[in-house]
Amino acid sequence: IMSGTAPKLKDFDYSVNVSVSSDKVLSMRTPSVSLSLSLSSPDGNSTKQAVVEMNRDELDKVLKEMQKIEDETLKLTGAK
């Protein structure tokens, strides 16, 4: 969207999908998450859509990283 500054998260939506390789082999189900982000420029003049698809392992990794971010933010603010 812009150079030099990070976009701001304006809105998001998600969906959980399960792909089945075969009608007869239900054990081959593959869950995934589709995350749609609406990002705006810091000045609010432009908006961009970004879609990210993740499998279960990728989602677990993202959630762990977000937990670390929350923990560090709480340390900085002194909140519990």
C-alpha cells in the first residue's frame, strides 16, 4: 500500500474449509483457514485487500507468534 510505514488493519474475515481428496476416503480431509484482511494506509486514503490461506500447522505457528506479541505488549504496558 505505502512505502515507509506499515498499513493498519481495518477489518478482517475468516473461513474454515475442509478439502476432501476423495468421496470414499474421508480420512484424507485437509483443514485450512482463509483469512481476508482489509488494510488501510496510515493516512486512510487507500485500502487494499489481502487474502492468506493457511493449513493447520501454519495457523498454529501464527497463533503462537501472536501470543508472544501479546505477552510482550503486556510486559511493556505493565498490564496483566
